[in-house]
Amino acid sequence: MPRYTYVALDARGQEASGVIEANTQNDAVGQLRQAGYFPKTIAEEGKGKAAKVQKAAVTKSAASKPISLNLPFLERKTVKGKTLMIFTRQLATLIDAGLPLLRGLTVLAKQEPDPVLRKVIVNLAEAVQGGGTFSESLAGHPKIFNKLYVNMVKAGELGGVLELVLLRLAEFQEKAQKIKNKVVSAMFYPAIVLVIAIAIMAFLLVFIVPKFQAIFDDMLGGKPLPALTQFVIAVSNGVKNNILLIIVGIVILVILYSILKKTPKGAAFIDTMTMKMPLFGDLTRKSSISRFSRTLGTLVTSGVPILQALNITRETAGNVVIANAIMKVHDSVKEGESIVQPLEASGVFPPMVISMIDVGEETGQLPEMLLKVAEVYDDEVDNAVAGLTSLLEPIMIVFLAVVVGTIVIALFMPLISIISGMQQQT
């Protein structure tokens, strides 16, 4: 019976080699898989020439690669949320299909199109092969895998349900990305219209109005202009003469906003005002509540202890007002009290949310109730985005028409007087 030499991965992802007897190479592969091994290379004993040739070809291919100049400060160090979500779902599917973690990472590294994530996956595989846990390996890349991701994976490892936790993570990322995209799309339309309106107004005030002013001075001979025209000309002169100061002022405001956003009190003030804004405030509040509920519910469902889950939720809340409320909830739970009172005292969470969480806590189904709240508020965000979009379209159109129309009317009013005077003379 032929003998085959093999190199394979065991259930822990460690390499093992040896010799096996089988009728054919396929039989040898089948025997190895039945024994719990995943073959990497297998060849009939004494006929390993093909493997050597292949290895030489790989070495030659690697040597022929062009030299690339990598500048560390220009390298991208993060990946898109969608890319990370796809990686998480694919890894969960591979593990659920029976592949060891190391083998699954190796497979994904070969087919990952994103160079940053591909490099990270290779590093993860090397760390796992070196004996480290998957969660510890993930923690070494904080710019890609946040604390929520790392702690959920850690809980999955401890509970022996890594594939289930990864699927939950993928679903969490997918829904969170969906909500984020809806909020961004709701903000995008008015922002674009506002930028266009400002650009048109600046063009008219800086280039068009001064030319009409020169015409009026020549043809009216010092006669007084209508009040609206005088106002527009005064604004035009102010913008034209102070254009650099206006640009510098805008830059200073942006810098001050960035500095203020980084301070605890400043961030709390900005987030509070954002949640109280007309039109957009309600959307911001609902998306923040949805994020809080889904994050905490997913963490607790995956086996993360409640106090640790609250800390992670606070760090990933994305809103200082919500984060402060979660911190008070953490202190309350730490003292053995209910989580309902701190949430109610924050004034951020509506009575319906408080009631649902209260019922979940009393019935021992808090994680399920939190996820239900997230689903409810996902629908609320959908409705808010649809209502906001339908409301903003006419508002922005009217705003643009008023801005441009005011300038146009102000310029045509003196022209009407000039034309009337010329008709009387003829």
C-alpha cells in the first residue's frame, strides 16, 4: 500500500507532519480529516518533487515582487465598517462549518481585498499560532477592533460559542452601519443645499453686486437707491472688503469647536444642544437610544458581565449625555440597585424605554428587552429620516429661493427706475 507524507493543522491550529498509508491520495486526505486534521500538503513518499518545484516557484514569485516604498504616516490604519462586518460574518461561517480558528484566518487572509485588513488578519493568525487567544490578538489592533468587539469575542471564547458571538457581532455591525447611513443621508441633503446657497450668495455679493453698483452710480447720478438695494450693496461691500477676515473667522470657529468637543464639559454642552436642535434633535436622540440599547443588549446576550458591558457601552456611546447616564447606571448596578432610576433621572430616555427596561429587569429578560427597544427605535429612526427628508426639501428650496430672490429683486428695483426715467425722456 502506498505511503504518503503530509503536513496538516490539528484542532488547535498547530502544524503536524508524518506518514500515512492509503490506497490513493484522496483516501489519505479522508483519513486525515477523520482524525481531526486539515491537510496543507500531501504527497506520495519519494515523489515530493512537485512540492519542491511549487515551493521554488513561490519563492521566485516572492523575489520578483516590485519594491514598494511605504511611508508610515501616509498609511491607512483603519478599515470601513462594512469591510469589518463582512470579515466577521465570513469568519463566523467558517468556524461554524468546522474549520479551526487559525485555518479560518488563513483562508480569509488569502481572499481579503483590503490591504490593511489583510495585513491585520495575517498578524492575528501569527498571534494565534503562537499560542495567544483570539481576543488578546484583536486587542493588539485597537484602531480596527474596539473594546466591544474584543470583549464579545472574549466572552465567546470563554463560553465556547465563538461562532455565535461573531454572527451577533456581524449583525450588530450591519444594523449599526444601517442606522448611521440613514442619519448621514438625512444630514447630507440640507448640508449640500446650504453649501450651494452660500456659494451662490457669495458669488453674487462679491462679483455681481459691485458691477450693478457701478451702473447705478453712473446712471442715477446720485439719486437715492431703494432701502433693500442699499442693504444688499452694504452687505456686498462688507463681504468683499473683509473676505479674508471671514475665512479666518470660519477657520477659528472650526478649531474652537474641535477643542471644545474634546473637553468633557464642552462635549456635554454640544451633545445636549444637538439633541435639542429643531428637526435634527429628535433624530439624534432616537439614533443614540438605539445604539445604546443594541450595544448593551448584544454584550449581555453574548455573556459579557453587566458591569463590564455598561463600561463598554459608555465608551462606545458616541454621545456624552448618554455616556454620563450610563455611568450613573453603572454606579447604581454596582451598589446592587436598579438601572431604571438613573436612566429616568437623566431625562434622555423616553418613558416607553424606561418602562420596557423596567419590565425586562423584573422578568429577568433584560437583554431581550434591550434588543427589542433597539428594533423599535430602528423603526423610529426610519420614520424620522423619512419625515425629515420630506420636510427639509421644501424648506431648503424656499430658503434658496429667498436668498437668491432677495438679491435679484434688490438689483432690479433701481433698474426699473432707470428704465422708467429713460421712457419719460423719450
